[in-house]
Amino acid sequence: MRVIIAGLGDVGTQLAEDLTTQKGFELVLIDQDEEKCETLSGEFDALVLNGDGTEPELLDSAGANEADALIATTDSDALNMIIAVLGKKFSVPRVVAKLNKTSLRTTARELGVDHVISPKLSAATEITSLLHGYDVLDFSLLVQGGARLVEISPGELAGKQVSKIELPEGTLITSIFREGVAIIPRGSTQLKERDILVIITENEEKETEIKQIFGELKTSQRPDKVNEN
């Protein structure tokens, strides 16, 4: 799997470190800091390019046309949005953008970004999951085990109580991010339009069902397949 990571801050570097320990990943790393690129090129088995990830020519040099995934993890929400949109123009099957402002999630979705990650949400989810009784909620471990962590808006289900939503077996709403605060949902909790739900699902099929229930994916749509080497 060819993965391009644009932005080698804490998140991008950690992701690169994690993926280099796993088989089947061909990594391309991009950052504007020349010194950082030189350092990481000696540490990781990856192609490291020094430059601006918002430049189509650089993404082309990185092999975006053949990439299976593009992850934008710079320190700028604006740059990550631009990189993500360019990724869709290159027809990258999976495009992920790191956004600090949760208010930008809806815009990102409307622009075609496949997944949005938020450091704030990740921290809130880990805390609330501990309150639920989980010892650890490590996204990388969940993915390796086949489980998925889904962040989603209520959509047409805004106004409904959690207990009234028919979730498939093997899924759990671990927390709701509302106005900058993570809350533990109860059956009587009523969803609000600007809420962000964090849901654990057993596998990709259940993730698809969740997206259909909340209106992010039409029943006739099927998720993009990612070729694995």
C-alpha cells in the first residue's frame, strides 16, 4: 500500500514511525522543513521529499496518481484542507485530513475528504473510553485488530434520543463531542445537529452500516477498495 504523509509534525512523524514497523506499506513523506526531512530520511525506510504539499507538482512527484492513501497532517487546518482536496483531484482512494477545528469537519466532508481526524476528539475519546471501563483505546491497535473508530455527525438523526437509534450489533457510541466538551451518552441523551459522535465498530462492514444510518453514505454506495501489495 502506497501512503503519502504530508506534514511531519508530531502526528505525521508518529504515524510514519508506526507504519514503518508494519509490512506492506510504501511510504512517501513530505515536509517543508529541510533539516527535518534530512533527519527522517536517515531514520525511516521511506521516500522523503522536501517541499510544499499544497503544490500539485510535488504531489505528482510523490506518486499521488498511484497512491492508496494521502494523509494531510501539517500544523495548519487550511493547508490540510488544500492537500486533501488535491488528493481527491489525483483520485487517491483514501484521503485523510487532520483538523484542529471541529467546525471544519462538515466543510471537509462536502469537499469530498474521506476521513477527518481531530487531536481534541482523540484525547476526549480516550478519556471517556476509560470512564466506560476500557483500559486503552489505541486507534492503531483497534485497526490492527479489525475494529474501526468512527467520528460522525448526527445528520438527519439530530433531535433523536440515543436509545431510539437502531445501531447494528457490534457497535458502541463511546462519547459525544458537544461544544468542545466530551460527554458520555445515555439512552435519554438527545442528539444535537452540531454533535460529533465517536463510535467503535467491529469491522469495515459495520462502519459502512453506521455511515448509512447517519446519512453519510447512501445505501447504494460502497466504500472504495484499497489495493494491498
